[in-house]
Amino acid sequence: MSQSVLYDAPGPRARRRSQIISIVSALLIAAGLAWLIFTLAAPRVTAGGSTQTGLFDPSRWDIFLDLATWRAIWRGVLATLQMAAVAAVLAMIIGVLFSFGRTARSAWVRVPTSVLLEFFRGMPVLLMMLFVLLVFSTGSYWAGVTALAVYNGALIGEILRAGIRSLPRGQAEAGLAIGLTPVATRFRIEFPQAFRQMLPIIIAQMVVLLKDTALAYIVGYSELLRIVVNNLSNFYGNRYFFSLFFVVLLVYLVINLALSWIARFVARRTGSRSVTGIADGGDESKS
């Protein structure tokens, strides 16, 4: 029987203690969920003394029988995806530029790029949106797109730089040996491998970008959160606020879980292909 060299296998007392902790934790989580559901479902008294029905009462969900409500939600989803898609494409371009500047041989290129990258990484996305909106008067849409693209582009640049640094030095040396310039070696040999290796992390960063589109609510862009939680709750009344909020939460969860599933799928595919490629290369070398 194999045994890990990093830690000892747990004995009977440790396994029993772990089981007790797991059971107690599960009971505490279940009790917390039950308390939350009971609290939300119970009738509540407002500051004016009137009694309102619980948040799970059918009267709070009848607006979803109206097709106009779902059309408004769909408009919010499209607006969110539109901002996220454009910002993601621009973030990839900015990330590639940052990664090349960050790994440049010349200090005249590498040092200013590093300063800009750290500046953009350290600035909050919302503050960047407000800065672009107030200084350049771009409108709420392009203020959100620009801020998301620059901020996430800086992060993607660091991700790609880490991927390039993780490659064996022989990759770049082989490109230079066959007559390629350093830039051509970076574009044709190093960058495709780094991008493929870091693709799951980049997709995970796209999930963060999609969630950050909700910050455009502050600058006045009519994305999902603003249309549903703000506009529809003002139109139908504040009694539907929780219902609309819950639907927005589910929509974001569905979209983000779908992107996370894509990231895991890509990670499995790229990992299996890399292993296959190494095995094939090893077989060819033996032959």
C-alpha cells in the first residue's frame, strides 16, 4: 500500500474527528439555510406599521407571468454580454501588448511597461470608469468597456508573461537558431504555447470581467442589474425588489457557471493534448 511522503495517513481517531467535524459543519450550514429561508418567507412589519407578505409569497412573483418583464431582462442580458464581449476582445489585445512589453529585452520598453501595468492593476475598475467618463466624455458604454479592457488587459498581460517565462529556454534559442528575429520568435514560437498553457486562467479572468460589468450601473449604463433591479422595481413597485434581485442573481450564476465549465473543459483538453504530445514525441525519439 502506497503512502504519501508529505504527511502521515490519518489514524482512527483523526478519521473519526474529521467525520464529526464534517457532520457538524453540514448541520450548521443546513441550519443557516433553513433560518435564512424561514426569515425571508415570514411576513414582516414595515416602519409605517403595515404588514407585508413574505418574500416567497406568490403575489411577489406574478410579474414574471408578463412577457414584457422577460423582454426587459433579455435586453439587460444582451447589454451585459455586449459590454463584456467587446471589453474581452480589447483586453486580450492589451494583454498581448503588455506581455510583450513586459518581457522585452530593452529596459527602455520593459520599465515603462511595468510602471503602466502596475498602475492599471492598482486602480479600482469603478474609479477608472468614472475617470474615463468624466475626463474623456465617452459615454457610459465606452467608459465601462475602456476600464474593463485596460484593467483586465493588465492582468492578462501578467498571465501571459508568466506563461512565457515558464517555457523552456530552448524554445527561444531554437527560434533564434533557425534565423528568426527575437520578435518573430516570440510571436511564432513562445506566445502560442504560453497562450495555450494559460488559456484556462484567461477564461477564468473573463468570468471576473463579466461580473465587473455590473459596476457600469454606477456610470449610468443600462446593463442587466440596472434594467432589472432599478428600472423594473421602480416600475412595478419596491415589493418586487427581492424577486427581481433573485432573478438577476440566477442569470449571473448561469452565465458565470457556463464560462467556468468552459474553462474546466479547456483545461482538460489542453492538458490531455499536452500529455499526448509529450508521449508522441518520446515515442518518436525512441524510434
